[in-house]
Amino acid sequence: MRVNYHWEMDHKNVEFLILLLCCVFVSLVPKFCFAQAPDDEKLHESQIPPPSDQPSPEEIKAQLAKLFKLADGDNNDLLSIEEVKKWVDNVHRDIIEENVDRQWVYYEPHVQEVHNWQDYKPKEMEVLTWDNYRNKTYPDYLLNDPETPEEQRTSWANMVLRAERRWALADSNNDSILVKEEFRDFIHPEESTNENVKGVLVQESLEDMDRDGNDIITLNEYMDHLLSATPEQERQHPEWIEVQKSHFSTLLDKDKNGGLDREELSSWLTPSLDRHLDEAERLVSSADIDKDQQLSVEEMVDSFNNFFTLIPPKFWAKFYSDNQLYGSDQKHDEL
Ligand SMILES: [Ca+2]
Ligand SMILES: [Ca+2]
Ligand SMILES: [Ca+2]
Ligand SMILES: [Ca+2]
């Protein structure tokens, strides 16, 4: 839902704040990233600029050819599925790190002494406080703006509570401030090595979808949620509903009992790195003309449109006009 804002800030700042809110919103509600694509497809696509900002096909092909060489670990001029998987792993890590870096800088961390479990001596480190984060992400004037519909304000207030719960979970040494490593868990809990942090995603999805509170997400609960959370444009495809239902039954509901329990939710929301292997297989077969299960540079360049997600964020960042955040248009709609 789009809201009209009436406070006195210059236009650019307001735009940026809204974009950031959307960004944070997306990172706080990662089901939007994964609900229809339990692999990383959406995350990996989110960095690609709109067609109007993209460089020429020649430039993209040249970039892919350069990256191809780097990915070809055994230098046989072919990429195996395993080599493509490693490439996907690397791009994925770059996207996460870039996202963490960008948000970390935005929140303007300050330096102070931090105690941790490993070292006896405190260390000077950059940190963020909850108040600093909260005031910048959910400023009072936004939460209390009488022009904002009640329903929207309630939903933002809930987001603050969720964010606070995540903050506490990501704060591994319980000093109420987050160092960058903890902040990474905060904005990307699905990547965390801490099971408690990952568990918050299951908890949040139950809160969002489990309307009768029995700790099981039925197909109906799942579909109701997807319908309300997916932009209309995406839902318009005639087979959208059938595709989502079959996704639930064939992939998510592993024991085929018609509902998702916590374990099934967990493997949906925090999939293992094997998903990159699936992605690599999909990418290779999308361009593998001679069917040898490997990619030549010609095969890749001929189908260059299929390989945008393998180009790291650093390359794309150069082509964004007006310093837009990655995927901002898409995130706009989700607010
Ligand atoms: Ca090779
Ligand atoms: Ca901490
Ligand atoms: Ca239920
Ligand atoms: Ca089940």
C-alpha cells in the first residue's frame, strides 16, 4: 500500500527513507523473498538494475566471459555444474555482504569498547544501539503521523516489536548493542549459523500465516497469506494459483499430510546451501546446447539473458541511475 507523506523533509530524503523502510521491511519479513522461491532467485535478481539502466548486451557478454574464466577452476574452458555452483555461492555471499555493508553505513555506527566471550580485554569496535536503529528506521513522526491510516500504523508498530525481538536474538553477547557480525544476523537471519536466530523466521511465519494457532500451516492458510502478500502484477499470470499450490504440495509439504509443521517451515525458510546446486543445474541446462552437462563460454554468452544473476552486485552498481537502491521498485510495491 502506498501512503501519502506530509512532513517537512526535502523530497530526496523522504524518497530515501521510504526506500530504506521498504528495504528493511523486506529484510525483516524475508518470507516475501522466499515465499514463492525458496531458492535465492529473488534475492539474486534484486540487484539487477531495470532494463533502462542496464549496460549494452556487448558489455554484459564481455563481463560474463571474464567471470567465466575466473569460475573455470580446472582451466578446461568448460564450466561443470560444480564450478557454476561455486560461482553462485560467491555471488550470493557478495550480495549479502553488500547489503549488510550498505545498511551498516546508513545507520552510522559509532565506535566504543566491546566485551566478547573470547577475549578478556575489551576491543574498540563499531556498534549500533537499538535506539539508533529504531529512530532511524521507524521514526516517531512516521509511526504517529495522524495522516497515516490506523491499519498501517498498527502494522508498523508490529514490525518494531518484531525487529526488537530479532535484535535481542542477534545480540550474541547480550550487551544490547550490535557489532557488524551481529547486525548481519539481524538483517539476514536465514544466513545465520545460530539456530536460535534462524528459528525466528519460523516463528514469524507462524504468526503471519497460522490463523487458527495450531502450529500447522494448511494449504488454505498458505494461499491466503500468499494472496495478500504478493503484488497483483505477479498474481496475474493465469497459472499463478496452481503453481503456488503445487509448490506447497510437492516441495514444501515433505510428508504430504496437507500441512507444514515447524520442521517443514524451517527447511522452507532457511534452506541449506544445496539450493545453489539446484540453481547451478538449472542454469547449466538452460544453455547447454550440446547436452554435455557443462557450459562453454559460447553457450553462456549466446544465452546471456539467463545469466544476469551470476553477475556480482559491484558490476551492476555502476549502472544504477540516481543512486537507486537495488530492486527499489519491487520493494516499493511491497510497502
Ligand atoms: Ca572447468
Ligand atoms: Ca552485542
Ligand atoms: Ca493452522
Ligand atoms: Ca507436512
